[in-house]
Amino acid sequence: MELPTWNYLLNLPMQTIKVKEKRFEIAIPANRIAQRVEELQAEIYLNYQDRTPIFIGILNGSFIFMADLLKGYPGDCEMDFIKASSYEGMESTGDVKEIMGLKTDIEGRDIVLVEDIVDTGLTLEKLLENLKRSKPSSISIVSLLFKPEKCQADFKIDFLGFEIPNEFVIGYGLDFDGSVRNLKHIYRLQES
């Protein structure tokens, strides 16, 4: 990975980075992500202020978003994680490869599923089917990103960070073959 160069006068990264021979440009800067996460905290709290929801992060992509979301969440809550994957390289296969990890009994509980991105929606749809078998009281979905033109599933995202076009994005938990999840901005693939 080619690291971004810095503009020392403004203390800001340059607008593009190179990862695995592909160029990416900033799509959503870190300060805008942080602002939207704070807004989502308030929206979710207003919905659950009298209850103790269980936030379930879908690994690996949601871990940074979920950590930031819950660090400032003003209400009582619990958390757990599950793991599912449907990506190979830069494409969603739509085939959920593994589902594991949920250790919490969710029967009769309010669930907030935390997703980094809803692309085809097929992974999330499969997870929803599986979770509903455990008879939770309710299930809400919070997603940082949503690609409406690519979504093939039929469910409602209750709390949404950003709607984005059908572009490949990385950073802030989103990976490119396992790398660059640690970038603080969200970058989009530049067209060649």
C-alpha cells in the first residue's frame, strides 16, 4: 500500500491513496463520519431510551463503526458480535460464507444489528432470517453505508449513516482483501 502524503500546512491527507495498484479518493472525510455517528447515537437513543438494546456488530467490517457508535451512546446497552462474509475482492458474491459467534440469548430482547455497508443486502437478509428464529422482541438495523441501486433484498434500514452510489469503498472498517480497514476516512475507487 502506498501511504498518503500529507499537506503539512493544513494537516490533512491528500485526496488520493494507492492500494494494491488501484487509486482511491476520499469519499467521506473522517470529520463528517464522526458527525453522522453522533447523530445516529441520538436517533437510536430516542428509539430505545427506556430499554436496554443489544447491539450486534457484524464482523469484521462494523467493528470501528460500532466502537464509535457505542462510545458515545447515552443509554444502557449490551453488545455482541457475529461474523458473516459474502465478499471476494471488490465484489459481493451474495453467498453468505460463515455465520458464527453470537453468544447472547436474544429471546425477548431488542436487537440493533450494526452493519458497515449494505450492498446487495443478501448477507444481512440471511442474518435476519437466522436471528428471527431466536424470537427477539424487535430487530432494528443501523448501517453506516447503503448502496440502494445494488440492493437486492427487501428489508428496512432503520438508522442510516450515508446513502452512496454503487462504488467500491474502503476505510473506516471497510476492507480491500483484508487490508486498509484502519483508514480514518472512507475512500472510493477512482475511475481509470
